[in-house]
Amino acid sequence: MAGKLMHALQYDSYGGGAAGLKHVEVPVPSAKKDEVLLKLEATSLNPYDFKIQKGVARPFLPRSFPYIP
């Protein structure tokens, strides 16, 4: 799968709500030893993710963007 691109939604700053999200294409990650790569057909946004993007959790989780875990 190396070299292929996938679609993603990404935000690069706090705030902005849905308007702050950008549709981007990023490289498909490759699984390392003892890892599994899953192909997702759908995903969701939970309330905590929304609060991080909105900036409510900023005092507790100061992140630089883009944040890649």
C-alpha cells in the first residue's frame, strides 16, 4: 500500500467548527511489526474530539498542528 493516497479531513488550528476542516489527501500508512492496518468505510466524531478542535480542551491538551499520534 505504500505510495497510495487516502482521503482525510484535517484541521490545522483551534476553532472554526466544520469550516475549519480541510479535505486533504495523505499517504496511506503502512503497518509496522506487530501492528494491523484497517481499511475503514466510515468513521465518526465524538464529543471529546469536537471539544479539542473547538479549543475547550486546549488548557489541558496544548497540541501543535497537525497532530499525528
